Amino acid sequence: MNRSFIDARIDEMRAACERHGALLPPFALWGEAEYRDDPAAAARILEGGLGWNVVEFQPGRFAEAGLCVFTLRMGDWRHLNNGRGRLYGEKVLLAQDGQRTPHHYHIVKTEDIVNRGGAKFVVELVKVDRAGAPLKERFRVLKDVKTLDLGPGAQVALEPGESLTLDPFVAHAFWAKGGPTLAGEVSLANDDRSDNYFLPPLAPPAPIAEDAPRRYITVRDHARLAPLA
């Protein structure tokens, strides 16, 4: 994936956020100078995996299997057992029409998927066991305040303003239908590196090709910024 492509996708998401009133915090625009000037804040960003992430789930197929993400806040999942502190996280997601995020599930995290604005957001669901194998049993999810009783492979279409609560072991894929959708995720504090199971597992992302000067720092750039924090 080229740096110029990543930055253009972030431009699109910033425009969508402004269009739907989901304004982002100032650190969305931070460069290396800001990281260097405030090491404590930089460390918080790196520790929580905050910021931009342009994801290609299938190499070279971002239009069909990709997602643009901004993580606004993420508590420390290691504090979940003591029940105190910032035990929640929040993300904003931009999916283009038909752009699919493949099935994945969590063992610890419960999350709400919210349609923040735009087209319909379709979520496809199936209950899985601890190994990620699909189960034939029915299961329940909350759509706002209503309980839905669903079977394997059920699809729930979220209109703008609607949300869906997903418990652990409910695998979910999602995509925008009829145009781009600005979605959100409100969740339990989570470590995406250890509680994010894709079906099938994803290959490691290819290195970013630096074909243009970088205009945005992404989560994939955090490793090289660690000394600044």
C-alpha cells in the first residue's frame, strides 16, 4: 500500500467526519514534532494504539475488503479485573459502498457497532466456539433497546443512528450498502493484538511504500515513533 493512497483515504474519512458532525481530536493531525514535544501524550497514543489505521484485509483489494479507522480512546485492558479506571474504548470507521470487513470475533470484548451517518450498515453474524468454528445454535443481540433472536448467518441492517451490541464469540462481518457509511465502535477496553480473531486469519500487512511525503501518522508508524515517546 502506498503512502499517498493511505493519506488520500484519511482525507476522505476526515471529510466524512466533518459531514456527519463526528469531529476528531487535535492529535489526529499530529506530526513528529508534536510527538516529540509531548512525550507523555505520545506514549499514551502509542500504548493505546490510538489514531489512524487504513486496513487492507486482502492485498490490493482495498475497495472490496478494506476499512479506514480512527481510534479516539482506549483504556488499559489490563485493569479490567479490578473494575476501576478507563475500561472503555471508542473508534470511528469509514466503509465505502460494498467495502467488506471480514468475519472476526473477540473473546473478551463486548462492543456496540453504531451507524453514525450515511448509508445503511449491514452486519452479518454467527456464533462461534473458542476455536472460531461456526455454531448452529441461535443467539441474541441487542439492536438499541430491542432484543433480536437470530440464527447463523443473519444479517442486520443498521440505519443512521441505530446500533448493535455484540457479545464475545459473536463473529461479525460488516459493510456499507447504498453509499459510504460512517460507523462507530464503543467497546470494552481491548488489545487489538491479542483479542481480534479473523476468520480465516489475516496475513501480515505488506510494508508501506513511501511514494510521497507522509501527511498523517498511522498506527503502523508507531513502532518507529516509540523512541520519541
